[in-house]
Amino acid sequence: MIEVNGNYGEGGGQIVRTALALSTLMQKPFRAYDIRKERKEPGLKNQHLYCIDALRKICDAKTDAAELGSEKIIYAPSAIKQSNIEVDIGTAGSITLFLQSVMFPLMFAGKRSKITVRGGTDTKWSPSFDYLNYVMMPHLRKFADIELSILKRGFYPKGGGIVELKMKPFMDISGYENFGEFVSEARKKFKPIIIEEQGNLLAIKGVSHASEELREAKVAERQSSYSSSILTKNFNINPYIRVEYSKTYSIGSVMTLWAAFAKKDETGMDNPIIIGADSLGEKGKKAEDVGKDAASSLIKEVDSRCAVDKYLGDMLLPYMAVVGGKIKVSGITNHTLSNIYAIELFFGKMFEIDEKENKISCRVS
């Protein structure tokens, strides 16, 4: 059984989420201990329990100590059997973090899957829905046909957002005698994830969203306008930012931006070059400041001359473990190092980090 130190590095919940995803796909049981030990409220939180419960249903896993506040857990999966699930995380638990764990094993399960999740679509310390949809998902469409839809926005504290994910994978892990054979075929079928150069800036796009109650104050328009003016001045390009309003249980707003690049004579379909940033509105924060923060974050990422922003880099790591690759990120964060730690517990030593160049390479045999 694999032993996972839940307090490694930053000691956050991502270590457990990554271990759950890898364990489910590889059918390797693990025991995690000291989960979030140094945090103000240590142990498993509700958002982790919903992830565990969903994956348990997907592969009929056996668990021990999967309780609120538990600093340890044993998780023993079986073969993936179920691919259609509905989950209500409750309040504003992050839908995007939940999906990161659940969709990874289902991405290679062969079965058509449909996941409907209720919770927070745009919350603190997690990617916004639009970031997941427009920055991350283009990279995953070489592994499966994917349709990600938002049916309702959900902000803190009540949440109530609804997201639907449909997938039809291009590979079925159940058709191989063992995981090693599956990985060998996956590396033949799919190109490695190689994203090292930005190339030429093609476009900047975005979504400025706010609750219906903020329409009269033109919050979404103000977020968009202020962000656009900064980006236009900096890049000499006119961004296209969609303005949206919708009814939500809690009032909130969010601004998501992404910049698309292409290397000369390449379409970028296999390894798109998309750099993203987002900013969340909150009580007392002006709409102009939300737009400014999103634009400033995107500018900083683009000016790094790296082809992958630091958040996307974390998300791509499990997929790199399957097909290999090399990426140049804007920063090697503690979150990145924690994720690599969890992945290598299952795959063995395979990542090399060049901190001077901010490059992460995944060696495959």
C-alpha cells in the first residue's frame, strides 16, 4: 500500500485529491496520514469527502476513516464501473477542484460519462469555471470528446451553482492487462504535452460575470471596460470580453481572461498555448479593481515569456505522467512540488525541474 504524507510541502488538500485520482485510475490503494495537519482546521473537509464519495461510487472503492476532520484515510479502489454521477457539494464548495480529481480517471475509462455537480463555480483558492473551461479543457480534448457546461453560477457563501461535464474517452484502460501496458499504448496514441514557447499572441478573450442584482450598477461592464483598457494599452490588441449576468443565490462577480498564442506554422491543436488569469469580486471591492487584478495577473503571466501559467502547470502534471512532456511555467510553486510528490509516489521518479528556466520535464521510458 502506498503511504502518502498529507503534510508534505504546502500540506494542502490537493495532495489527497491527486492521490485519489491516481489511485482510482491505477487501482493502487493508498493510506494518507497527517492530512492538512498544520492548517487552522486540519483534516478532511466536506469538499474532500464529496470527492472521496464520488470516486468511491465510480470504482466501488473501500475506505476507512473518511470522516470530517480525519487526518488519515485508507482508500482501496476496484475497476471503474460507474461513469454517471450527480454530486451536491453543498454551499460554495469548489466545483472546479472536485472535477480535477474525478475527471482524470474517467478520462481514460472508455465509457461515456456524465457528471453533474452542485456547489461553488467561482470561489477563492480555486480556478474559476471559465478558467477551467477555456484554459484547461482545450488540453484535455486530445484524450476525449468533452463538453463542459455551466447551468447556474454559484458564489460564496450559498453556492448553488450547477456544472455538467460530459466525456467520451478515446482510450479504455479496462482493455489492457495491466497499467503499464495501458501507459505504453497511451504514449503511442497521444502526443506528449510539450509547451515551452509562447509564440505569437493571437487574441485575448474573457468573461466578465456578475449576479443579476449588480446589473443596475453595471458591475460586469465596469470589470470588462477597466480590464480592456489596461490590456489594450499593454499589448496593443483589442480584447474580446463577454459580459454576462445571471440569477445567483449569493451575490458575486468574477472576471476571467485568457491569452491565446501560436507558434509559426503550427495550429496548436494538440498542445494549445493558452495563458489564463482570473479575479473574484467580493464585498467592498470595486468592479474596476476586479478588472484591474485580472488584467494585471494576465500581463504578469504573459511578460514572464513562459508558455504555461503557474496554475495550469499544476493541472497538467497528472496527464504528463501518462503521456510525458515538457512545459515552461511562470513559476515553480509549493503547490507544484506537492503535486509532483503525490504523482511520483504512484509512478516513481519521473519529473525533472529546472528552477532557473522554470521548466518541468516528465521522463517516460
